[in-house]
Amino acid sequence: SGTVLNFGRYAGWSLGEIARHDLEYIEWLDRAPIGRNYRQELDELLRASGRRRTADRDRVDQRGLYRRR
């Protein structure tokens, strides 16, 4: 399911198929410039697999070490 790639070793595969087969490739594609067009879909796949987590709300609201209060 998802977008079908037309490049690389997984040409003709959907992102969902790749995620089930080779999650490391999805992580690489998320970091690579060629994956920019697929960023939203890659993020959803990585979150669903547990490879990426949402920041805790408490930690987001905390100020940095050198920020003024």
C-alpha cells in the first residue's frame, strides 16, 4: 500500500511493501534527499513500526538549559 517507487532496488514496490520487507531502507530513504517527496508517508510508516516516537508533551514545554525564563 502507498506510493510506488520508480527508482532504486525496490522500483515497482509500494512504500508499505518495502516497510514490511526492509524497514532499514525506509529509514535510509527518510534521511536521503531523494525521499523528500515521501516524507509524510515515511514518517507515518516509521511511527507505526515504533521506529520513531512523538516527543512527550512535558519535554516539549521545558525550556532549554541556556534559555531565559
